Amino acid sequence: MCPSQIEYMTLEQQLHEMGVNARKASRALARFSTKQKNSFLLGMADGLEKAIPVVLEANAKDMDGGKNTGLSNALLDRLMLDTKRLTGVVKAIRTVAAFRDPVGRILTTTVRPNGLTIEKIAVPIGVVAIIYESRPNVTADAASLCLKAGNASILRGGKEAIHSNLAIAQALMEGGKAAGLPDSAIQVIPMIDREAIRILTRMDKYIDMIVPRGGHNLIEAVLEGARVPIIKHAAGICHVYVDKKADLGVAEKIAINSKCQRPGVCNAMETLLVHKDVAESFLPKLGEALVQRKVEMRGDAETCRLISSAKEVTEQDWRTEYLDFILSIRVVESLDEAIQHIEEYGSHHSDCIVTKDKIASDRFLREVDSAVVYVNASTRFTDGGEFGMGAEIGISTDKLHARGPMGLDELTTFKYVVHGDGQIRE
Amino acid sequence: MCPSQIEYMTLEQQLHEMGVNARKASRALARFSTKQKNSFLLGMADGLEKAIPVVLEANAKDMDGGKNTGLSNALLDRLMLDTKRLTGVVKAIRTVAAFRDPVGRILTTTVRPNGLTIEKIAVPIGVVAIIYESRPNVTADAASLCLKAGNASILRGGKEAIHSNLAIAQALMEGGKAAGLPDSAIQVIPMIDREAIRILTRMDKYIDMIVPRGGHNLIEAVLEGARVPIIKHAAGICHVYVDKKADLGVAEKIAINSKCQRPGVCNAMETLLVHKDVAESFLPKLGEALVQRKVEMRGDAETCRLISSAKEVTEQDWRTEYLDFILSIRVVESLDEAIQHIEEYGSHHSDCIVTKDKIASDRFLREVDSAVVYVNASTRFTDGGEFGMGAEIGISTDKLHARGPMGLDELTTFKYVVHGDGQIRE
């Protein structure tokens, strides 16, 4: 979109124009072959590679802005791009080009007694909007995954990354267009107004799905008043339950990995539940290991008795996604109490039971209503790459359409294609 | 829910209590075996069969009310129950009991290089709310389909059918409970306040999916301000396009069937598009056949020239779901113009091309973005039964989760079940 054409439009008019253009682009994209889409992706990768100096310049502006507004070091690190990171992003786009095309898969075929052939075929969703925070690499990742699935994308990143996001999108479009990519196939919203989100979520005429990725406030801003279907990527309050029949060596390994391997992500453990029969032999040793890893522990009375460094847990802790080296711990009376705790406080993301008892694990797997349920493995595996999807747009905490890791297949919908030779209904 | 316990609660409190109870019931339902669920269904069928006189009495109240408030004869007919209709409903519940269980299907299995086994398994959605109009048989149909898929249901029918709906639900629950069905597995909202819909659609803590089935006003009332994911069952503005290479005999048969076999349903044709090259040989003959069937025709200038009884069509006609013996007709220059018309005015429900030309049909099937696209068959086949799904909860006009006929499989979601032996992420 050329700024000189839009300067006399309201925010709503500008966004609607973006929507109209995205819809048009999506119709064109749905017609391209796999080969054509892949050549667009390779063009986009080339475009971004060429534009690395330009993107770094834009990123420097965002970094300056971030420092001036007092962003934390963690957030500045997320915002920061360098040649190495951008080269990684370019490589990721080329990897997406190499994936199989999720469009055109024949999901089911039915031949009816009257001779009708009914095929359920994967097709692009159409126009997908992604609303996300800070990390500017999401702009390229999301745009390339959407494009591979034949969708036009409308991207709305955080305002602190606006220069980086716009520069990346421009580079992608320039490279893509050289390979024939239609106009407006990828659009970054240039307006940082918060109001833009509200308008976007009501544009059900032009947008088929919105994927918000972020914290509670972002999800709420998207959800409230929305008319477009939303696939939420919200909090992960993940549990590991150490059953009375657990292999305690395995339990310790899984607990440490689920908490410490990368605490700032949604599939990290936030609460550990331990059966009372093994608490005494398990918790003191685990406590030592976690102290060494500088994990702050917050436990119930029994936990505090067994781990001297643990602080007293509050009701609010059970509901908190720390995303940090902090862990809530509770000693439970039974498997039932563990399941009940997860039902009450969990976010239905990823939960694990450690046990050698098949009856206990079967009950846990069946009764815990989460996107991913594990027996004897770290919750950290909830990830598109680890699931063999190749890539992911995120982790859905919703139940409909996509649940858990959301990969290329989940960026498609389907249509029924019916072949007849004159059948009519009697 | 016992009215004496709730009389001092606000509408919101009452609905929240129903939500809490439905959530509880859904957890219990998720644990039952196929055999147990089927015995609940057979109990429900028995319960309704026994209660036929009670339901007829309740229905008589609704019919009296309907006559007093001046409901049309068509609506009164939809509202009316008699022994034959109720016996049909009872039989339908027994048929649902005989269907295969959609829960527990293993959708995919992946074994990862690290030894993790990842199964994607169909599970109940949880709590499903259905909001519908007039026909009280929907109460039993929706409740039994939801139950078969392991879901608790909250049902909200039209206020004109409130006595019938409550009596049916009570009969189902009594019969079901005799077979062990948990409390609150099926609940009809007893309050007719319009406000109840607004509250319901914001209860995302207790309700996982809402399916509104009805006209524009109902869909809007559900959609506006909703927080619960919605699967819309909205208008069907379906098209038949007669291509220049159509078999005109087949085209006539399909056009008549799509329009006349049952005009009051969403998969009936509302607009006929005819290629200019065949208009002269096709339209006059079709016009005669439709006049005989008392179909009012509204056409563009060329149609009016070829069919003398046709009236002039308006822009608004192209956007109208008549649900009646009325048909809009347009003569188009090309396949592109036909596709463009459907894109502009259609509702992405069911659209058909009649042609012997594979290139034309392939383009139509690919480029028309509708739930069901047909070549050489009546649009009237968009139906769960006709698609071999056994039954349907309705026809989704949304793109995510369910699109087109929504059967038992679409009343389930999935979870990933991961088996490990101590795997951690490196």
C-alpha cells in the first residue's frame, strides 16, 4: 500500500482497503501451483537476503526506540536482529519452500450408492491475520507459512518492532514480486494504533481467521468484540505429575527438563504435582537439583517440610504462568487429586504423568482435557518441529480447528468437491 | 435444574450454574464407553417414547400460543408435533445409538526419531450449545448427536416452542438417567429472555462451541460480542451455472431439482447463471417448466427477453435467500463472469457447474470458494445423510473446524497423546 494514496483515509478505511486487497490476493494465490508458490518463497528469501542491510538499519531505529522507552534487556534481545539472525530467517523461508504443499491433499473420498463421488480436499483458508508481539522474525515466518498454504496474510506485530516488520515485509514482497507474487499477498499493518486490532477483528468480510500470539492482554484485546474466528495462542500452565509408581530417576530428569531447558516458553512446566507416597524420597533430591539451577520453589506445607528452601505457595501461584525459573509444587493424595488440580488451575496446554502404571497413565491420558497429554516425556516437546510438522505458526490453546502445535496443515481448510453425471435428489 | 433452587438467582447466575453443571457432566461423559453411551441413548429413546402424551400436551400449549400470536401456517406446521412425528424422533435417537462412535478414532500416529509415539485421537469437544428456531424435534436430534460424541449439550430453542422443548428434554433426561446418564448432560434453557443468548455466548469458561442454526437475526445475535467459538449455520445462496458446453437436458433436470424439490432449505438454488451461448436454446424451455411449477422468475434483460413471464431482477435479488418458489436468473458472458458473480453475491455454501468440459469444471471446482462445489449434480445433496455421515447437526457456512454438512465427527475435537520412556528435550 502506498502511503501517499491513503493519507486522507480514516484508520478504518485504510484497514478495509488492506482487507479488500488481501481478499483479492488470496483468490489469486488459491490458483497457483505448488511450483509457483515455491518460486515465490524462494524469491522472498532472496529479497530478504539482499535487504539485510536495510532491515538492520530499520531494526536499529526500533532498538533505539526500545532503549529510550526503557524496554527490558530480555525484550531488547527479542527485538534485536543481526546478520546471523536474519540469515537464519532467510534459511527458514527456503526450508518452507522445500516442505510438501498442504493444499490439494485429498482427505477423504466417498462414492455414494447414487454414483456421486464426494472428495474432501484441503484448500487455503483465504486471508489469515497474525497478531503478535516483539520478535520481528515472526513477520517472515508467519508470512512464508501462510503463503505456502496459499493464504494472503495481514500481519500486526508489536509497535516496538514496527520499522523492522515493515522493512522485512517490503523485502519479502519485492523479492516475491520479482517471481510473480501478486500484490498485497503479504501486508504489515503500518499503523500502530491499538484501535487497529479492534477494527481488524471485526472485518469478517475480508479475514477468515485471526491467530493472536501473546500474553493475556493481547489475547483479550483480540477476543473482545471479535467477529472473525480466532485461534488463540494463549498461556501454557503446564503440569508434571509424579505418580506413586513413577521411576523417580525418570521423573527427576523430566521435571528438570520441563522447567529449566527453556523456561520462557509456553510448554515449560509451571507446576509439579507429586504423589504423597513418593514425596519423601523424591522432593528433597529434586529440590537440591533445582536449587543448583537457581529455580525458586513455591510449595504447599508438605513440600516446604521436605525442601527447606521452598517458599509458601499462594492460590494465585497455581494460576500463574511464570515463564521464568520459578516452580509451584504440590503434594497430592491421589491421581484423582492431581487430575482435579490440573482441571481447576491448568490452561489445557500440555500436561504429563510420570508413571510405570498403565492403569494410572491411561486414566490421566483420557481424563486430562489438554491439547497434549504425555506419559513419561518432557512437556517441552509440544512444538511443531518436534511433532514432525516441519514448522509451526504457534501452539493453539483452542479446541476447534487447531489444537496444540499448529503447522501448515492447520493453515488450510477444506472443501467438498462432488462429481456427478446428472444426479438429482428424489 | 430444580426451579425452586434458582428462583432467587439472576438470569446470569442461572445460566452460569447451567454452565458449571454442563462442564461437570461433560467430564463424566468423556469417561464413558461406547456401550454405556449407547445405553443412555436407548434409555433416552425409551423415555421419549413413554412421554409422548406429555410432550403432545406441552406442544398443544405452544400451538395455542403460536395461533394467538399469529404465527404463519408454515411456522405452525414446523412447530406442530403429533404421534407420528414423535415416533420418528424416537426412531432417530435409536439410529444414533447404532452409529459408530466418533470418539477414540486415531487420526494420525507418528513415531519420532527419539522414540516418542504421538497419536492424534478424536475426543469429545466438551460442552456444546445449540441455538435454533421453531422445530422442536431439533431438541432431541441435537441432544442425541452431542451425547453420542460424548458432549454435554445446552439447548436454546425458539420461545414459541419452549413447552415442547422442555418436555422433550425432561423425557430424554428421565429415560437417560434410568440408564445411568449423569445429571445435566442435556439442558434446555428454560428462560426465554433474549438476553440469555448474549450471556451464553460469553460463557467461554463453560462452553466450548456454539452452533447457531437460523436466520440472519439469530446469527447476528449470537455472533455480536461472543467469546465462545461459533460455528455458523447461516444462509445458503446457492448457484447453478449452466456452461456453454453443458448437456442441456441434464442442466434442466438439475436446475428444476435444485430449485423445486424443497425450496425452503439452505441447499436449494436461489440463482441460476446461464452462459450466453446456450441461453437461447435453454432458457425458454426451462422457463416453461418452472412456470408449470409455479416458480416466480426474476431475470436480467436477456432473461426477460427469453422468458416472457420473468420479472426484472434487482441488485438486492442476487443477495437474497428466498427459501421459496422464486428464482433469480442471469445470462453471463463467460465462466469468469459466473465465478465472479458467485464470489460477489454467494454465501459460499453450495454451487454447481453443469458442463461436459473438464477444463471449465476444474476451474469452477478450484476457484469457487464454497463449502461444497458440484459438477453435474443438484445442490440439494449438501446434507449429512446424503454425504454418508449418517446424520447432521446442520450445515456449517464457516470455514474453520466444520465446513458444509456437520456430522458426528465434527462434534469431536482431538488431543495429542504422547508416549515416551523418559525423553527430554536437548
